[in-house]
Amino acid sequence: MKPERRNVFALAATLAAVLVLGARTPAARSDDSQEKKIKEAAEQSAKAAKAFDEVMQIPDKAIPRDLLARAKAVAVFPRVIKVAVTVGGEGGRGVVSRHVGSGWSDPVYLRGGGGSVGPQIGASSTDFFLLLMNDDSVEGLMKDKFELGGEASVAAGPVGRNAGAATDALMQAAILSYSRSRGLFAGVNVKGVVIRPEDDLNMAVYRKTARELLGDQANQGAEAGVKAFPQALTRYAANGGGDR
């Protein structure tokens, strides 16, 4: 075969391949995007589960299990990065599971962000834990924007084997908060933290929004890969809680 004819055939084959691939690209991209989001969701649930497991390993310094048993929901924001000089900012991704029946719902995906004001120097990666103690605080997460400390009272939660030493004022808080820091950070005041739904992940996993998921008392049926976080909660606060 002459070189010119071989070149023509090669060009034709290349064009045909491009046309075939081009015709399949939109669906392929959609599937790839869906799979990527589901993978992100599973990783986020696993990170939250790992952070929760680690903080609960030492009972004398952990979140009291009787508080976990009474919580309406638990949210964890692992590895939130904060950078501060005199005015700091923070933001991160998290998950929340509702207390349903004798266990915990599949995770709903959230984003948190806000500002810090105070004499702060340094940067850190911090795990944040929120115990939502009443229905109003859970309903707040159904909004497009939920400001902690503004729309719901927040108090630093007690640690140890039980919450017996907690004051009445503390126990009346809508949300109890905890944090664990891995890096250097000095600060005295955190305010204006805002939580929003991360509905691109919620839609990818459940085909429902955070509002729909949090309003569903069952909220079960997600793929096994995203269940790491509620499984971790169940290890420490199932069937009424208490030390195991």
C-alpha cells in the first residue's frame, strides 16, 4: 500500500475514534463525576469516624457516653484548617447523623465556615465535634445557612465518663461543642461559625437534599461505603448508650 493511502486510512480511523469517543463523553463524564462524589462522600464519612474513634479511646477524656445517648444528632468536622494572625478564618467539611430508633442515620454532608477574633498566632488542623441536644438544633441544619451561637446556643461540652458534674446552664445548651487540635494555635474567641449543606454530595449519594434527609427519621439505605461514621457512633452510643 502506498504511503499516501496508508495516511488516508490512518486519518480516517483517527477521526472515527474521535467521533465515537465524543459521542460517549457526556454520559461518561456524568458517570465519572457521580463516582467521584460518592468516593468523596465515603472518604469524608471515614475521616469523621476515625476522628470520633480517636477522641473516644480514652474514657476519662472523651465525650461522656450518657450525653451521646441523649443527643438528637452528632456532627463531626475533621481536619478543619485554621490560619490566623489577629483575625482568623476556618472552614471544613463534615457529616452529621441523627439518633434514630436504636441506632444512627446514614451521614448527611455539611460544610462549615466562619471567622475568629482574638489574640491568635499560628495555624492548626482541628477536629470539631458537635452534639445537637434538641430538635430545634437539628432543624437548624435543614436551613441553607445555620449560624452557631446566633440561632442556637452553644456551650463547651464536659468531658469524662459521665456528664453528672455539668451545670444546669450547660445542660440547657442546644449544642455542646468539642475540639481536638493537632497543630499550634492560640485563640480565646470563636464566633460566627456557619454551617451549610453540601448538597452536591448528598444528591450524589442519596438523590436527596440535606433538608430532606434530616427530615426523614429513618434515612437509611445508602451504600455501605458511607456508613463508617454512624457505625462509629453506634460503638459508643447504641440502644440508650452507656459504657460497654
